[in-house]
Amino acid sequence: MKATKDIKKLVDKRKFKVFSLFLLCSFFAWTINKLSEAYESSVSFNVAYTQLPDSLMLPPDAQPLIPAKVKASGFKYLGYAMSAKELQLNLSQLREGRTGFYLTNAEVKRQINQQLPSNIALIDLLEEEHQVKAMLVDAKKVPVILALDLSLAHNFIMEEAVQLVPDSVLIKGPKVKLDKIHKVVTEKLELHSVNQNFKRQVALKPIENGENLEIAATSVTVKGKVVRFSEKEFVVPISPLHVPEGYQLKMFPNTVKLVCKASVDKLKEITEEDFEVFVDYNSKNEQEEQTLYIELGKDPEGVYSVKLVQNKVEFVLEKE
């Protein structure tokens, strides 16, 4: 009796397994059949905008979608959904309407059809027109201000002014915002005990309340030429100016010593003729009747500094 029950249980288990296998195969065959049929389905295409007109800009958080109805077999649609790439939407044909900027349905359909696989058909778009959240923009060029903390090593000078490349940047954005922007500032650059030429990349500070602004550069290049300097003394004759007619001005002394700081190579090129110093009779001080102050009229280009050893002379005005 017990053996008979065990055999019956074994037969029932086998029947259940056969039934389950049959059910699974039937479901699989039904699924294959259904997926082979063509279906219409609603989808949302992820798109990336291209060829935006220069007079417009997009908000940084723009994530456009295009709702549409497509037709494809279940297999094709499933495969496309698993491997779908972002569609490119060219905005060169953008139009302006009462509520903003848009692309016509005909233009959007044309572009989407060019990018969809041949086995997926676009039936219709589920929007009257594709609205693009673009903003009219203006452009403005503003100077870059360098935040520089620079110190040179002993006996070194800058051969020329520090260069910024670029020294100005173009900013695009709503005009109401651009009207409040007059400059951009770099992050602070610290260079100490510099004794050679330098070149550094420095980031620009973010613009305050800079949402919906586009800046053409995020950093600038800072360049400087550094040279060793020396000093050289020159003795230069003093020229009198505005001497009354019929008189001559005698000065004591009639020359002045000056000290010029420049690069060693530059000092080799400089002579006394490169300097002009003068006294102006019309500027004499009534409290110092016989004294005139010496002024530097001309000095060579490319020197660091020129210093007069003395700044005044005594004089006598004599008839000719």
C-alpha cells in the first residue's frame, strides 16, 4: 500500500513538471508571436540641440524631450529602446512666436526621420510645435583684471609690463545682466623672489549672479619678462627755458649727475644724449630768488628708473 502511494506521488510530480514545461513553452511562443507583431507606442526622444543662432542662448539646465508616437515590431522597438542614442536637433530653422522660440512639427519630423532606424516609423509628434527655451542675448567685451602679488629677486626688474592673454573676454547673456558687468577678475596669483621669465595659467573668478551668462574664456595666461638690472651714472648738461630776451642764465653747476637703472644690455646702449634735463625760469620761487629746480625732460625707453642726484641749481641772470 505504501509503495503504491509513493508511485502515485512520483507520477503526480512528473505530470506537474511536464505541465510547467508545457506552460513555459506556450508563454514563450506567445511572447515571440506578440513581439513579432507591429505596435504603435508613445515615446519621448532625448534630444541635443545643435547650430543654435549666435543671438540666442540656452539655459544650462536644458534637457529637451520630444514626445512622439512610433510604430515598430516589438522586437525592433525593444532593441531600439535598449540602445537608443540622443537625437540631434538642428536649431538653424528656429522661429520666434508670441510665446517664445520654436521649431515647426514638419521640421522636427524631417530631422527625426533622418535619424531613426528604417524599421521604426514615426507616426506623429505629440506636441503642436517644439518649444525651445532659448533667450535673446547680447554680447559685451570687458577687461580682465589680474590679481597679482609679485616680488622680484634682488637686482632683478621687469623688462616690460606683465602681459595677459587674453586681456579681455567676451561675455554673452541677457542685456539687463551685461549692463552691470564692467570687468572680470582673476584668482590671486602669488609669485615671490622671481629671477626669471614666467608664464602661468590663472583661472577667472566666477561672475557674481552669473546664471545664464556665457564667458568666452575661463582662464588667462600671465606672462612676464624678468632681467637683471644694474646702475650707471651720467653727467648731463642742463638746458635753461624761458630766459628773458636779452639775458643769459648762468647756472652753478650747469650740469647734473643722474643715476639710471636698467638691464645690463640696455645700459650699454645708453649715452648722455638720451637724456634731457632743464630748468624753467618762469617757475622760480620768489622765496628762493637765485634757485631753480631741475626737471627731467626726456629719458630712454626701456629703463627701470632715472634719478637726479641733485634737484636744484643756483643761477645768475646777466645781460648779454
